[in-house]
Amino acid sequence: MKKRALVSVSDKTGIVEFCSRLIACGYEIISTGGTAKALQDAKLPVIGISDITGFPECLDGRVKTLHPAVHAGLLAMRSNEEHMAQLEKLGINTIDIVAVNLYPFKATIMKEGVTFADAVENIDIGGPTMIRAAAKNYQDVAVLVDPADYEKVLSELEAGEISLETKKYLQYKVYAHTAVYDSMISNYLAQQLGIRYPDTMTCAYEKTQDMRYGENPHQNASYYSEVFPRAGSLSKAKQLWGKELSYNNINDANGALELVKEFDEPCVVACKHANPCGVGTGKTIYEAYVKAYESDPVSVFGGILAINGEVDEATATEINKIFIEIVIAPSFTAGALEILKGKKNIRLLELPDIKARRDKSAYDMKKVYGGLLVQDYDETLFAEENVKVVTKRVPTEEEMAAMLFNWKVVKHTKSNAIVIGNADKTTGIGMGQTNRIWAAQQAIEHAGDKAKGSVMASDAFFPFPDVVAECVKAGITAIIQPGGSKNDQLSIDACDEAGIAMIFVGDRHFKH
């Protein structure tokens, strides 16, 4: 039988050269639609799909390759004498190479204003059927879905034959490709129907980077981005300078990025091990950076900075006075870049839409061994109608502003969490403790003398009045917490006795 290749691609990268070299290896080319035209325009001989099937393309091209003359040629096992005898009796030729990539469903649904009808029309039927059939018969058919594999296949073919190892690799790529394709379709349709938590969940990710190691040097790791990168996400950032990001860099940078989105005014967030260690706001980015740095100069060293405005020369000069792992910002002035690039170990990331809020369709996911926890992101601060002053003393306007600032920070601090600070900067942060009093003591210890006159934010209620007692000793003037403990009155009484103002907001912000 003649050696034949069936070629039908949406992505026509390299397809003319690929087919030209196949022809030189003795292959006939079968093709359809736009691919056939591109090959004919390049003066390459092409057999139309209708010449193989004996049936015209119909239904606006919806039915072209769905025919026994195609699928028998793909699925016949060459080592099976009965299969080959049936092909000969039916007058069907084998197809030995398939190069197909699918209708651009992803590109279609990413277009602004795309209609449901347009999306559905770009669901490929014949393509997935062909490549899955060819991949099932991998030992006899080489099937390519990625133009990046053309050269490898051609090189082996020109040297003699395509190896079984390569065919198995191509088989794997087919099913990985169709799995992602189908997951995009099913997730799109679920969104259209408003199905938030389906009975089965499939998520598609694309490898962005192989890493030198994971959380620790003995662990292997890679970074995968969502197939549809979201505005304001780390996956959309452009690296301007420095070594590749590490596993811990990405995790820590994501923590800083999530917190800085809480602020509209110029803000700088310093993070260490995915926890904030200093947060500052100001009239300028420079002023915000100085406040963030002064919040905890010890912990900021070797940390990550998320900045929601352009980094200028003055700010860059201050940043360069210490070691910083990463600076992520919407932009850098030319002068700031020149200054920061003076340190070879710093990494600079540009994220123009750093202030973009989360897409409401996004999930917060945590992998556990053998399962996956899926929830909505914690997007609220508190419901205004639930806020109530529970002490005799009402907070001042300045204290209210300070409590709102620190409430935003405690929301993004690992539980148990306590944050103390003023209206424009943190003064002490206690995080990740197994009890609330330890978190409070840690925050107060970090703040030192700066604790006096600060306010306190707690991510959950006080089961005992011991935290209030620590506030009294430190000179803290106001407290914001969810409330809801059966012992709330004990803490309220302790505040009243000390003249501390306290508000309950009703919402807690556990972060584990």
C-alpha cells in the first residue's frame, strides 16, 4: 500500500515544509479545507479528502473525515492479517502519519464579546476523533498534534523510520491534548450554566517552568499556569531581570500579590514565607516603601516586595540598601531598573494589571493527599451592617482607619494571626501560632515601643480576655475582631476597664 499522511491543521506553523519533506520521503498527502489550499498554494500535490471518502464535505465542513475510508485506514493493525485483508477487500489504503491540531476553541472563547454560538461552532469533532483513533493504533501510526514535534519525526523518518519510542510519546501527547481540550469545553459550558461546583472537576494547566528544585533541594518541582491566565496573576507577570523564580519565590510572591490588591492607595507589601512582615501606604510609593521597611527591618531582609505603583529611582535606591529577593510592580522607570539591576541576585517582575481584582470564576484550591479542597476565594472584608462597637468607648476616626488597614493585613496572614499597627503601616505581626495569645505576644514583641498607640486586628474571636490583657500592657488603644465567642463579655469588660475601644465585625478570616 502507498504511504500516506493525513494533514489538517488550524495552526499552520511549519506545515508546508513538513509536507514537502514527507513527500520527499515517498508519502502522499491527504488534506482538507484551508490546509489543502495552503499546500496547493505552495505547489505541493494534495489528495482531497473527498477523493478518499468518495463523499463530499458537507454541513459547512462539519462532516469531512468522519468516514470508514479514513478511520479504517487509521485503526487497521498492520500485523493483523484479517484487518489487512478487509482493507484490501474494501479498497481502503492505510494512513501512516496524521498531523492534526484542533479548532481554536481557547482562542475563540478568549475573544471579547464571543457568543455562545461561536464558541460551540469551534468545538472540533472530526479532529479529536482522528487523533484519538490514530493514537490508539500508535504502533502503526505516528500522530502529531504539536508543530514542535515535526522536526523530530522528520529526522527519524529521513534516517529510516519513526521509532516506537517516539510513537508512544506522540500517543501520550494526543491524549494529554484532548484531555485539556475537553476540560476547556466542559468548564466553559459549566460557567454558562452557572454550575459552580460540578460533580466531577477537571482543571487544565500548562507547564511554564521546570525548577531546579521544590520547597526543599531534595524535591523536584515544576510551575504550571492556568490555560487561561488571569489578569493580575503571577502567571501574567513579565520577568525583567534576575534568575528564574524558585518554587518558594512563586509561593511567597503570590502571598504578597494577594495582599497588595486590598489597597487602592500607593502601597508596598513585604512578604516572607508567604506571610506579610511589613505593610505601608502613603502619598507616594517611596513613602509607602519606607513605612513597610520600618515595620520590620529584620524580616524584610531577603523578602519579597509587591508594589502597586511605578518604582522610581528614589525607591529603587532605598530597596538596594538591603537584599531583596523579588520586586513585583506594574512598572519601573528606566532609572529605577538601572539601579536595581546593580544587584545580580534580585528578580524584577513587571505586572501592569497588578491591581486587577480576582475573576469571580476562580477557585481557591488546596491539594491534600488523595484529594482536593475547593472553595470560593475570601473576597470580603466585613459586612458594614454587621459592624458594631461593643465597648463603652467608641473608636476615634483615626482608630477606625487604623483598624481597617490592619484588618486587610490580618486577612492575608496565616492563622492564628494578630496584626497591630497604625492607619498607614503595620508595627507588629504575629502569625501561624497554635493559640491566639502567642500570636498576640509575638506581634507585640516585634512591635516593641511602636506597639504603644497602635490598634490590633485579630483574624478570629478571643476565647479568653488574655489577649486584651496583653494589649493593656502594650498600650494598644483599639481592637477589631470578629466576635462570636461565648466568652465575648469577658473581653468586652476587660476593654472597658482599660479604656480600650473594640468593634466586632462578624466575619473571620482564617488562613491556613
